[in-house]
Amino acid sequence: MVEAGSHKPVRRAPSRVAAAIAVTAVVSAMLLTAEAFAESGGVGAPGGTPAPTAPTTVPAGSMIFPVSGPHTIGQGFGAGRSGGRHHEGQDIMAACGTPLVAVSRAKVKFVSRQSLAGNYVVIRNKKLHQDYMYAHLATRAPVSKGQIVQPGQQIGIVGQTGDATACHLHFELWLGKWYRGGHPVNPMPYLQTYSGY
């Protein structure tokens, strides 16, 4: 075939090549969708919308806010409790089912359930000598003791288990080891510096 006004033949891609390109594009799209589904743990957020996924690359040393979704700040550190106790963390109010993520690269130290805390998980950043405790998770944390988690990796979902009257995360920051020689500090000044606050 020759274009009008030209003596050069126009080359057309054979139909087999065009078909192969189309198939490759469809397969690539399917693989990327499957990869995103696997990264989200294979589940979507309530209501059928996809759960937010953690960034694929987080700069070394980055700290990530523990609630990956809309949130408000609730009761803070030091508030009075019955029996002369005090609130040892920061409450972060969010809808039940909102993903909870690791604030830093850390090792999972505890995954358990307790009457007041409900389902909880504790992770340790050995380099910073800090433990982070997440309480009132909707279900048991999908991580195992000894597992290394990365900043932004999902480690649970907001719930209302234990002694909780609303869906929220009770977040504690301990300098040193959680209940093993360390002590809790007000996490709010730290949280305010974390990406996603």
C-alpha cells in the first residue's frame, strides 16, 4: 500500500503482532491487580472499597502514623482511670475496619488478647529502644511473634474489643521494653511527627 502523495510503502503491523501486544497489556493489568490484592492481604475494606495500601517504598528511618485512614484524636496520655490508674497511651478514633500499620521497622513481640486491651499487638524497634502497643484490634493481629514488619505494613484493623466503648486504636509508646523494665511516655509529640498524621 502507498500513501497518497508519497511513493513510500506504508508498513502495517501483522495482525499476530497486534494481537500479542493486546494480550500482553491485558495480562500485565491482571498481574498488577493480583499483586495489589495480595499486598492488601486479599481483603477489601468494609463496603467493598479497596483497602488503602502502604507505600511500596518508605524512606529508611521513616515513621508512619499507625492508623491508615481518616481519624481523630481522642483521650490522651495521663487521663485518670478508676482505681487510681492513668491512661498510658493515646486514643485514635477511627471507623472499625480501618487498617492499622507498623509505625517503623520492628519485630513483633506479642500478639494476644486481654480483658481490658482486647486483641493487641506489641512491636519493638530495637534500634530506637521503643515498643509500640496497639490495643482494641477487631481481630487477632495477622502477624506472628518474631516476625519483622516494615513501616506502613498492615498489622491489624481498628476494632472495639476489650474495655472500649467506641471503635478506636489505643496506642502506647514505651521507652525500653513494654512492661519489662521500660516505661510509657506520651506518644502524642511522636505521633505528630509521623508521616500520615
